[in-house]
Amino acid sequence: MIAIEISIFEVLGPIMIGPSSSHTAGAAKIARIARTVANEDVKRVVFGLHGSFAKTYKGHGTDKALVAGVLGMKEDDENIRNSFTIAELNGVDYQFREIDLTNAHDNSVLIEIIDSNNKYHKVIGASIGGGRILITNIDDFEVEIAAENPVIITRNKDKKGVISEITSLLAQNNINIAVMRVSRKEKGTEASTIIETDDEISHAIIDQLSQIEYVDDVKVMNFMDNKAL
């Protein structure tokens, strides 16, 4: 006999508001990450819906979940059903459109945010079932973030020694690195470092990372505690 391990989360799904974990809980979580990428400053947002998301987003409540996410609501927030009204009261302009993302998961969304300084932010993510998600693009950098462990995202200059300083600082603070990915647009220009850790990241560590030379921006998402810093 072969024993198959199944977690209670996979059987029952996440605690959430809405009829579908893929179309509501996952959608809200992706949008909440997009809000973090925009430094929690959302003036206008366009949701590009792909595949099944595009076909069923109204009936399954995906539209309300996405708006709720960019407003900072968690998947179990009772106000998800009122997210349109809350967005309007907070002056957040939102729009939905159907798009085709080549080779993307069927439940994928492109989230484009304009903040109060008219700065553009972009996130592509997929809801892959049971409330689980996969972020595949942040501001045109290819990533793979499952949103299960704490994640550090730095935007830095492509200079020698920057990555070494980042990892050394984490080691000094007893932070263990689980996965690290580094990408750049062109040699010597802008680069992005994505680090998944086994330990939560404190505000003090964020401040230290921000002080490293050539590090322009630091964002942290502590998914173990279901929150972003």
C-alpha cells in the first residue's frame, strides 16, 4: 500500500470569503502582494485577466477579491464583498480587462498600478489551487514566488559586492537563506535580488539592508505571519 500525505489545508482549503479558493482567496493574495510592490500606495489599478479568470471573474467574485487585495484586505476579510464601494470611498480607481498572457497559467492576472507619484508598478501572478499562488513577474523582472516563506525583494545597481553584502548581513542576523534568485536587465544597470528565508524579517533588518550602498529599494513579505512589511 502506498501512503500519500495530504495536508488538512489541501482538503479544506484556506479560510476565505467567496465561492472559490482559486478565484477569490488566491486572487486577493496576488493583489495584496501587488499592493506591497507599490509600497501600499495605490491610486489607479488595471487588472488584466487571463484564461479562466477572464471568463468567470464576475460570477466567482474574482473582481471583488482583486480590488480587496490592493486595498490590503486578507482572504478572510468580511469586507471583500464591499471592496468596490470601499475603493471608491478611498479614491482608488480600478478597471478590468481581458487579456492573453502567453504560456501563462489559466488563472493568471496582470496587475498594473499607478501610485500617487504617478510611478508604475507591475505584477503577474497565478492562483494555482487551494488558495496557493505563484508570482512570476515583478516590474519586468522574472521571479518565482510561492508566497509561503518570508521573501526579501531588493532593487539594486548591478555592482560587484552588493549581493555579498546582502547575504552577509542576513547571516549576521541569523537569517537562513532558503532560495535566492538574482536577475538584471542589462550588465551594469538595474538588478533585482529575490531571497526566500526560513525566518521572519524584522523592520531593523529592513533598515540595515536599505543602508547598503547601491541598494535602492527593499520590500519584505512575511508570509508565515500572512503580512507584508
